[in-house]
Amino acid sequence: MSDRSQHTSNATPWQSLDHLAGDLVDKGESINGTTAGSLVDSAVSRRGFMTIMGASMALTAAACRRPDQKLIASVESKQVPAPGLPVDYASVYSHRNVAYGALIKSREGRPIKVKGNELHPSNCGTSSSEMQATLLSVYDPDRLRRPRVSKSGGATSYDNAVTKIADAVTEAQNAGKKAVVVIDEHCSPSFTALMTDLSAAVPAMSFVMMPSIVADNAAIANKAVLGIDGELVPDLGKAKVIVSVDADVLGTDKLALHHTGRYAARRTPTSKSPSMSLLIVAEAQYSLTGANADERVRLHPSQIEAYLGALEAEVVGSAAIGGQLASAANAETKKAAQRAAVALKAAPGEAVVLAGRHLSPLANAVALNISNALGSVGFGLAIDPAHVLPNSGAKQPGINALVNDLNAGSVHALIFCGTNPEYTADRSFRTAMIKAPVRAAINLYEDETAVNCAVSIPGSHWLESWGDAIAYDGTLSVQQPMIAPMNDGVASTNDTFMLIAKKVNDGAFTGVNNYYTYVMNRWAGLGDWRKVLQDGVLKPTAPITMASAVQVAGAASLPSGKVAAGRVVM
């Protein structure tokens, strides 16, 4: 028991034994989470610390602002938002030459979330991980911030850097040589028109499309079979049986977001459609599509195209064009092809065969021939010839011509826009491009190509600039900037090209001050501009139809890949 006689009436509870001993201040023991010593030694009080932190956060918020142009919020949002509340703006994200509708949630002039636009046919309200990641790249501190006009890294003004490029283009034009701009795949009709106008204003300037991965084989096959120089967009929602041959349509494919949504729609049984689609995947390496397959056939890489040939022989019979592929199929491959053929024949008009873009032109033609024999190629069917990706034609001929011009010394200026061929191109192009006397880059980052260029200008982010895009079915969308450019004083990429043309030719783009005005002028007769900005889409008034006759006879002479009697070893 304690001795109550030692306690006074105003005694307080002890915080510790040392508190009882009376030496708390001397030893700096903790009281209420702080120490006496820290309170004496600290140069900044708690109130002062909170004041400093609050001021720093206020400065951070003030550093972000909306662009100068008037933006239109999504139709679901308030037109006059309350301060501090987020607002959704409709825009479009271009994944190379695939357009995906987007709703950007913005708070106080800062984009904070990317969602899909339900009105857009490509993604129908969904978004991919890459779309989310691009939001982070807006604030990436590793982005190129200032223009440069020497390889040593000395910063310069934006106008000086543009003048350097314009002078190089002028020199090329005066010398009868070329100024070539190397660009990535895109789906912007306004940028396509801008390239035409730039070449008209500056005849020496031309454009070559060079994606990081050149996959022309599907376009070559479609050209031979359907007369369409481009990549078709199949509708997996209209297919009851799908055979995917080394095509990761649900994973790494650039149309994966579109394919996933359409595939999932057919995998959900309803009262009207109680059955699910069947997915058969034949591949050499495990993929996300293979993980979702009802039947996965693991093949040796040398048997991939042989599987297609054997499948065609089972389905098409005497009309097959892949006889040389089928001849290399081993017994296991033939059995797997026979099982798939039974499933395909059981779903006429609702069965498709998809081949990877990296497979040979003949393999892609064989896959198209099988789908056509099953009655799945035509208007409104799973493979609609009218659904073609924009700017998806064969690109290797243009790249080869550029290499020849570089080796011949006819290219004076080489400008890279959103591309990094030093990292992605083959040796022949990398060897040839250093022969251009003047090289410049307009990229988001100081990448491997930019560091080897004499002039480097920061490129614009899709959330910082105006633009537009067209989908595979003709649906148009407008790209709205969500935030003012992080690179103060640097115009957007397309504005930079217009400024270069004006410096070379005083009469270029008369009356058009910037790319925003250029896009506005092109959209003047297409529809209600404000309505398009609210909805994010402008759908075609009539469905696109394309008359195409299937001609498989000429496709038999297309080049094939290497096939052999390979076998998977456990």
C-alpha cells in the first residue's frame, strides 16, 4: 500500500519514476511525447514548422495552372465548378495509331486521374495501365526542360533553337537537298493535314513514319488478299470461337484495351446469349492471352506458322494457300490443328483466326483466308474490312528510301520527333543517320538519339497540348490540354513545326497563329465544337463501308517465315 500521508492535495499523476524523483528536466525525459531537452534546443517551434510546410504546399499548388485557352468540361460535370472540387474534361489518348477516349479528372488546374470515355468505341469507358502512367510522366523531373543547341549541353532560348533548325531547313532547300522529319505512328487527321501543308510551304521538308517496332506483315497480307494497305481491327465480341496464333491480343498488343473489352463482353452469359465464346491459343511463349485461353497449345517457334498451315488445310481444303507451311507440321501440331478446326467449323460466321503481326505475310494471309472461308469477313462481321487502323500501312519502304538518301548524301537535316531510332532502329539506319550534317530532336526526354543531336527541343505532353484523333471506325475526338506546359516558354511540338515553316517561308500559315487555331479551322464544318469538347467524340453520321473482294490466289507467293519440324522439350 502507498503512503497517502506523503501526498498533497494538489498532487498530479507521475509520468515516470524519474518524474517522481524530480530530475525530469535534468535528464530530458519524455512528457506527452516530447522531451524537455528538445524543447529547449529546437530552433523551430511546432507552429513555425507548420507555417513553413503550409507555405511550401501553397507554392507547389500555385506552380500549376490551367492553359490560357478556354476548356470545356465533360457534359456530366458542372460547367462552373466549385473551388477545390475536381472537374472531368473529355480528351483522347493516342497509343501510337490507336485512339482511346479519356476523361481527365482535374483539380485546381492539375490533372490527377485518367479514366476512359464511355462514349468512345475503342475502350468504352476503360483505361489501361499505360494511360495511367502517362499522367505521372507529366510531372516527371527527368523530362527535358530547356532547349539545347550544342552537344555539350548548353541551354539556350526556345526561339534560338527553332531558328537553328529553320536555318538548317533553309540550307537544305537552297542546296536542293532534303530536310526529313522522322515521326512515330499517329492517328491525328489534323497532324496528317499539317504535314501536307508543311511540305507545300517548305518543299524540302518531308516526313517518314518510323515506329519503334516495324510490323508491316499484316498490312502486306491485307494488301494482297483484300487490297487494303493497313491493319484490320477484329471485333472479338462478334466471335464465338477465336483461335489466336502467337498473337497476344489481350496483353501486349496495342489494341489490347479494345480487344479485352470486346472479349469480356462475349464471356459474360446473358439471357439472350447464354453461351460464352471459346478461346484457343497456340503460342511458343506464355502470354496473358494464353493465360485466359480455354485451350492453350504450346508449340516450338518453328511450328507456329506450320500450325496455321495445318489449320488452313483442315478448314479450307483445296483452296489453301499455305501448303508450304502445312508440309512442315509435325504429328503433334497436326492433332492440335485438327481439334481447333472442329471448333471453328462448328461456328460458321462467328469464328476468327488471328495471327501475330510479327509472323510472316504468308502466315497473316493464311489466317485471313481461314476466317474468310468460315464466313467471318465482311461488313458488320467479326472482321470488317472498313475497320482499319489509321496510318497502319507498310512503313519499311519509306524507311529504306530514307536510308538510301542518307547514304547518298541527299539529306542535309534530319529531325526526330517523338522517336528514338538510336535505341530502336537497326544498324543500317543508325549507321546512315550520322551522315546527315544537321540532326535535331524534339522529344520529351534527352534520350539516346537526342544526346547525339546538335539541337534538342522539349516535346509536348498529350496532356499539355491541343490535337485530335480518329478511331478505326471513323469516330473523331479532340485532345484538350489539361495543364499549361511544364516547360515555360516552349510551344507544343506541332506549334514548333509551324514556327519553323514561318521562319523558312514568310507566307506559310498566314492568319493561323498557332496549332489550336489550325485544329479549330479544320473542325469548323464537322460539328458543334462545344458539344464535341463536352462529349469527347464525334461519331460518323453513316457507318463506313468498304467494298473489297477477297483474292487469295496472289497471296500464295508472299514470303513465309522459317518453319521446321521443331518440338517442345519439357
